[in-house]
Amino acid sequence: MTNEELNNLPNNIKQIGDIPNNNRIYLEDFAYTYLEQYSKSQDGKEKIALLVGRNMSINDENILFIHGVIQGKYTLQKNGMTELTEKSWQYAEKQLGLYFEGSQIVGWAYVQPGFEDYISEKICAFQKNNLTRGLQVLYIIDPIEKINGFYKWNNNEEVFGAIKGYIIYYEKNDGMQEYMIENKIKKDKQDIIEVDKEENKEIKKEEKEEKIDAGIRARAITMKKVPKHYPKTDPGKTVNLLSSVSFVMLMVCFLMGAGLIQNDDKIKELQIQLTALQEEFQHSQAVFAAYTQSTQTTERETETTTKENQTKKTSYSKYKISTGDTLISICREKYGDLTKINEIRKINNIKDDKIVAGRTILLP
């Protein structure tokens, strides 16, 4: 295998089972995930899907890449098996052009709960009847027994041969991602129960963290109200200050009767002490005045910042939906990708990606 051929193979991979040299299959992770979700939906019914991909020949070895999955819609039950109708194939061709341009149908998947990996005559008959439509491989899924595997059709013997392993690879897959968004799979009741259990655990965890954060924020707000250029209040000093004020009042009362005393030295001494106490009291008043002013300034700044942040958060542009618009097309037109699609859903309370022509929505 040449270096150029090696460069064409994915590097980020995970091997499932034993990989045969002559029948290597690469299954992209988005396609694999969608097949798993699809197999567990609709209360355990048998279902069919089409596999989309391309073939690559390296060193005379055919390698199959599967990067897309199309649901089998408009099916019917025939001889105890789910089969595709002509309308099913028309739907598949349309999706192929919309999401997987340049690719082709390379196989199919059959979901048969409780049958493990059993290949029935009906499955073989379906393969023979639809071989001309591009079906090469079959992917069997049993969601109950959690078994899955690939099979390749032998046209000469008209039987399926098991392929022991395959490779899951990871790469940017916009087509499959968009198809998954537009064709969301509804979960079974049991799946919803399990999800709810996990979500309740997360909610309780978040509530606990919010309580802790609330305590931290409360302490932070309290600390912010103390001016940085003044030391924290010392309870001992506060008591001393109150004692000094009380002492001043006592001195005033004492001096009112001091006129009856003819001892000038004692009166002068008391006047000196009173002056010192008055100076200390005036200094304390100045400190508290500065503290109050700084607190008010901090609160005004905080209020201004909050209003500015709220203005920024609510700054959206308006967009009037035209006929033929989808959330995907709007995202691509306005932002070049789908990174804002969830934010648009949340802002406009859009469910199931349904939008109506003529309606105006907000864009971040």
C-alpha cells in the first residue's frame, strides 16, 4: 500500500471484532450512532434502513466506507417481514440528493428484536429482489440481545456471508449530522424513564452546586461592600469608640458642675482630655463618611454593569422567515455553519425545528 493510499484512510478509528483483509468496512461514528438510536425506537418493531457510502479500491482490495443512514419510510409488512415500497425508494433517492450528494446506496440495515443475528430466507429474498438498486452488504441489529454485525451477499451462491469485524471511524460528517437533526428519533418509554433518572441526578447535583455557589456569592457581595482602602472593622475598636463617646458625655456632665470647683489645674486637665476625645470622634466620623460614600459608588457601578450586561444579552437581530427557509439554511446563510442553531431554538422557543413562513424570529 502506497503512502498516498494510506493517506486516504481515516486515522481516528476504533476496531470492532476481527477485520478481514478482503472485506474491510469503515462505518462513520454519526451513522453508527443513528443506527443504534433507530434500532431502539418504536417499541421493539422490526425496521429497515438504507446505508449510504462509497467504495474505494486500494491495492486491488475493495474497501467500503459507510457514512450515511436513511430511514426506511412508507414500508409494508409482507410475509411477516418489513419491506420497502416504491414510495420508500423514492423517499430514499430524495434524501440521497439532499444530504449525501455524490454518494450512493451501498447496503441496508435490518432491525429484528429478539432474533439475534439470524438470516432468514425472507431476508435473502429481499436482497435478491433489490440487488439492482445497489445493495451490497447487510447490517443486522438485535437491540434486545445487543448484537449487531455485517454480512456480504454472495451473488453466485445467493447467500449472506458473515463479516467478522468492522472499523468505526471519526470525521466531519455534515450530511449525516443534518439528516439526524431533521429526522430526530423518538425515544421509547423505557429510554425516557432511564433518561429522566439521569436528568434528575444531574438536577439534584446542580441544585447542590447552586446552593454552594449562592453562599459563595453572598459572601463575595458582602466583602465587596467593604472599601479596599480601609481595613475590616475590628469589634474591639468599635466598643472602644462607643466607650469614648459615652465618656465624652460623662465629661460634659461633669464639667457642668466643675464651675463650683476652684481647682484650675484639674479643670485644665479635664479640658485637654475632652479635646483629645473630640478629635478622635471627628476622625471616626470622617472614616465612616468615606466608607458610606465608597459603598454607594460601588453599588452604582455594579448596577450600571448589570444593566449593560442585560442590554448585551438581549441584543438580537430580527429575521423574517421566507418560504422554503429551514433553521439549517438560515444558520448557514447568517453564520456559515450550524453552531448557532441551538441558541436560535432556545431564544425563539422552537420545537421540532418547525418554522412558519412570514413569522419573524430573533437571531443572536
